[in-house]
Amino acid sequence: MNELPYFAVLAQRHAWAEREYARLHADIVEARLTARARAQENSARKRAWVRDRVGGLVRPTPPAPYCARAAARPARPAGVVR
């Protein structure tokens, strides 16, 4: 990856450097895509493992807090402040 900027300058002048630059760039893109796919597979595997272990534990969601003052006010859009 460190050679890429140097080859970019040479690629403007020489055909062989242009081909080498394109090859290196393609290798970098392929390596990034492979690493991303591998990371997604690993995280999916970890999520499945945790879901299998903790699947029976379901926590109820707490009820929303009630505010009598807010419930007494009508919902209306904010007016223009002058």
C-alpha cells in the first residue's frame, strides 16, 4: 500500500507503471472486500452464539412514564416566535 502513491506519479509517464498501479489497487480493493466479508461472518457467528446462550432470557420493557401535565396539554405545532 505504501508504493501506491509513488506508482501513481509514475503511472502518468510509463505504461508498465500504469499496469502495476492498477494491479496494486485491485489487490488492495480485493483485500478490503475479503476482510469486510470475513468480519461480517465472524460477527454473525458471534451474534448467533450469544443468541443461543441468552435466547431464553427476555426482559420486559418498562412502561413509559406518565406525565399528567403533558397529557393535559393539546399537541399542537410550535408557533412563530416574534
